[in-house]
Amino acid sequence: TANLASRFASDSGYFEALLNAVLQQTDWPRETLVSFEVDPARSLIRMDVDLPEIDDMPQSGFSLNRGGSDIVEKPLSQKAVRENYARHVHGCLLRLIGISLFTLPFENIVISGFTQRISKQTGNLIDDYILSCHATKQGVIGINFNNLEEVDPIAALERFALNRDMTSTCIFKSIVL
């Protein structure tokens, strides 16, 4: 049994293969790239998420005309696009937290999301982190997964240790990890 406990605490390859297999089967509405490592001894998953760009979000919405006979496309305000983006990226992290903590027998995940932006200092395209969250399995258990349509992903991530600099109009600023 001591050998089993020792192997459990050090066999990160097994857990990484297990989580990778589950993530490979996950469908995303926008391209979402994930890299991760596990630390069994600390019961910790570290994950980086290459989030979609805000430009990839829908810029218009659809509704029925007054007569109810035709579908009409209407441009969304920039604030509405930013709100949709904020909900989407928070939702990506929340989904990955749930998948990870229920796939592996670990208690903690530190997950960070980044996007690509042009650096004002260099003019080069850089990975710019916009949110990071430390969540626990115990905290995730408190979310009602049978009623997810009522869960706001922005509010849900705020239950955890969240590192984010987002304005009230959903403009993300860079964060330091």
C-alpha cells in the first residue's frame, strides 16, 4: 500500500493522459486550446487556456420581424459583444474546471486564460492573460449542474479566488499571474 500511495503521488503521466483523453472529446463552439500539467503530490492541476478572440464572437443577433414572418439580422452593440465575450470566456474556464476536477481525483485547479494582443511596447503579437482562477473541488460541488441554464459563469467564477481586471462594461485588461 505504501508503494501504491507513492506511485499515486508521483505518477503525473497517468493523470495527464486521463485528462487529455477527456479533453480531446470535448466540443467547443469556438476554437479553445488547452495545455496543462498535474501535480499529484499537491492534488493540483495547472491549466492554460488559449481563449478565442473577441473578434471571433458574433457581431449581430437575429430575431423575428414584427409580423413574425421573417428572420431579421440586427447588429449588436459593442457593449453587448463584450458582455457575450465575457460570459463565453468565463464559461470556458468554468467548464474546464468542472471537467478537470471531476475527471481526476484532485482537489485544486489553477486555470488561466489568455488571448493574443498586439503589445503596445513592442508591436508584436503576445499572449496576454486576462483571467485566472484557483478553484477547489469542494467549491465546484456547490454548483447545481442540473440547473446550469440558471448559472451565470461570470458570477460562478467569482465564488473562487479570481484574478481578473474587467471593467463594468466588460473590457478586459491584462493581469499579472
